[in-house]
Amino acid sequence: MLRVIVSGCFGNMGKNVCAVIKESDDAMVAAGVDTAEGSADFPVFSSFEAIDGKADVIIDFSNPACIEGLLKYATETGTPAVIATTGLNEAQKGQINEAAKKIPVFFTANMSIGVNILCELVKKAAAALGADFDIEIVEMHHNKKIDAPSGTALMLADAASEALSHPAEYVYDRHSVRKKRDKNEIGIQSLRGGTVVGKHDVIFAGEDEVITLSHTAYSKKVFAVGALGAARFLVSKDKGLYTMKDLLDN
């Protein structure tokens, strides 16, 4: 039985992760970590420092402020960590890279298998079309999402940029500069409203034709299912940094 610590267990994604784990026949929630108050049928701690016990893996959908304590606990106890929290800064990403030198760490901006397949399609499209097509990314999320653009939008932009033969410049705001679009731009626009779980469109606009690659998430459950799959994958791995591509290749 896979024993999981769920970081951010009282958040929307944390609750989904707990529900998916309870529906499975090979995993259980060993403990939760959250600064918010709530009720659960497993022990919940206010910080990783307070955890009494050990588990097989951590799944984290919390807040960037929690990442340092999580990584400290994970490296000291040798616990693999699946990190799905978005909005991390470069220093925090550096901490994740350092932790991966000691333990297995799974880190991705989006836990959806569909989104990660979309990334691969974007790479192929950018490689084939990039010289003659302009690339624009439009993402929409619910009105409570704090960070913009989404981590997934940046992941898609990185996927396109990686495949281009020329360096790309990410442009987030066309309002402040009045000029025509440069050829090396990748435009990224963010929409917020309602209860939209997540929608991402990657638009390749050429002369007299437009190709749009799109993914829509209708429930947060898809991310929880992906996170549990990542946890199952990670516990058998050696130290290192893993992504959804590793899981899909596996």
C-alpha cells in the first residue's frame, strides 16, 4: 500500500488528491499538511517540521511558501516528492533541483497527461511551422487563480521555443508598446473568470491559415489522477529530477 503525505490537503486540489487516493486500491493518505483548518480522517499537521512519522511519497499542491519546508523534510527523511505547486520563483526551482540530487523529485507545471501530450504536439508543430507562422498562447482559468500567466502556458511556450530555430521572446502585454509584431515573439495572454478549471490554446497563425492546438480541463480530478500516477512512478526511481515526459515514456 502506497502511503502518501498530501501537502495542501485542505485546498481544492488537495481535496481532489485525497479523494482520488481513497478511490484507489493501492494507496492511502498517511498524513496531510496544511496551515488552514479542516477535518479529515487522517492526521493533519501545520508544517512538515511537525510531522510525526514517515510515508512513501509526498504529493504537493500547496503554496510556494511551503516549498522550503517540504524539501527539507523530504531530503532529511529520503521521501520522494511530487511537486505540482505553481507560481514558484527561480530560487525555489533551484531548491528543487538541489533536492533532486539527493531524492527522486517529480516536478511539472501541469499534472494532466493530456496537457503534456499537447506539449509534445506543440514542439512538433513549432519545428515544422515556426519559421512561417506566428505563435500565440491564450490561457483561461477561474477567477480565484492568483498567478498569471499560468505555469502551463509558460510550459507550452517553452515547448514551442525549444523547437524553434531562432530565439523566442515572450510578450505578455501589447498595450504598452505600439508597434507591429516581431517575428520572434511568442504572445501569452491570460484570461480569468468564472469557474473555468483550465483552458489552453496554442495558435499557429500563418498566411491565409491558422492551426490551433487546444486542451480543456473540465475537472480538477484530471490533475489529481496524474499526480497519483506520478507518485506510483516515482517511488521506484533513484534520485533525480523527473517530469511527465519520463512518465509517458515509461
